[in-house]
Amino acid sequence: MTGWWIADLWQQGERVVLMSWIVWVIGSIVLHELGHGVAALWEGDTTPRDSGHMTLNPLVHMGWVSLIVFLIFGIAWGMMPVSPSRFRHGRRGWSIVAAAGPAVNLLLALLCIVVCGIVIRFGPHTEPLAFNLRVFLISGAWLNLYLMLFNLMPLPPLDGAAILSGLSDGAWRFYSKPGVQQFGLLVLFVAIFSTDLATAGLEKIQTLTAWGVQRVVEVLSVVAPMAS
């Protein structure tokens, strides 16, 4: 793409891809943050509920800045306020709450892969409905896999760093250093805006998604005749 990503996709006729991207990016981020919130409530921290963040409203989780950046650059982020001092499992609770967000993305990706396999195997087969539905589901699958893997990177302020911090005293001390946090943000910035890194990562994730869908179709092709 050489211009505004929304205009590029629209002019290229990729309107289903465009709508899928908008729905899945916003929806996945919201559900990711709600995953953190549910885990925090389970840990005994009512901050997510007290702050009004246990909602499906994207504006609450993402804010205007994130939504504007998404409309301009196609990337976004969210936030779920928590109070680790209230977790019943202490520092271990921090790992649990941090891991809940990527876990939600993994579940969404698996759900999309399975449903896409079912759609391919059993229909609908009417075009363009069938094609558009597959595009939507495959987009949801690879995007959520990407969000999961991206958030598991051991770089502050991502979930991967928080998970390690909760599991190890040494990691906690390491990630608490201001210099490490600043370096993490720098590496994160490079990872996001490096075209080569992003392209290579997306290609591998899309290949993994296609492989997963194909395996589901193959399993259903074997199971369906046996059931009949």
C-alpha cells in the first residue's frame, strides 16, 4: 500500500478485507482487554468493574487516540486498569491476569479456524457469500494469532514481560528498571514499523492459519462420512 490504508483497500476492491480488518482489530482488542478484566476480578481485584471497563464499548478500552491512530495507520491498542496489590495470588496473579488477554486471542483464532473449516466443508456454497465468509473468518484467525504472539513478546509494556515478571523475582527486578522499559518501547516501535519484520511475521502466521483450516477440513471430511 502506498497511501491511506482504508482508501487503498477500498480502491482495490478489497472491501470485505477492509471491513474484516476493522471488525476484528477493534473486536479482538476489546475482548483481549475484557480477558484481563475477568482474570483480575477472579483474582479479587474489582478495579476493572469499578472503573467501568467491563463493557464492550471500544472507546472505553481503546480511547480516542488509539481509534484515530487505527483509522490512520491500521494499528491500535487497548488498556484495562488493574490493581496488582489486590490480587489474591500476589505476583503470580499478575502473570495470570497478563496471560488472560493472549489466551482470549488464541481462543478466538481457534474458533475462527474451526468455523471456517466447517463453512468450507458444509457450506454455504453460494457466491459471493461463501468467499466473503471465508475471508472474514480467516482474517479473524490470523489477526488473533498475530495479536497473541505480538503481546507475548517479552518487551514492556506487553503481556509477555508482565507474565515473566510475575513468575520470577529476577525478571521482576529486571523489568522494573526504567532503562529496560524505555529500551522495550524502542524495540517495540521498530518491530511495529519495520516493514520487513512485519511482512515476514504476517506471512508465517497466515501460512499457519491456512494450515489449521486445511487440517480442520480434512478431519471433517473423514468424520462426516463416518457419521452418515
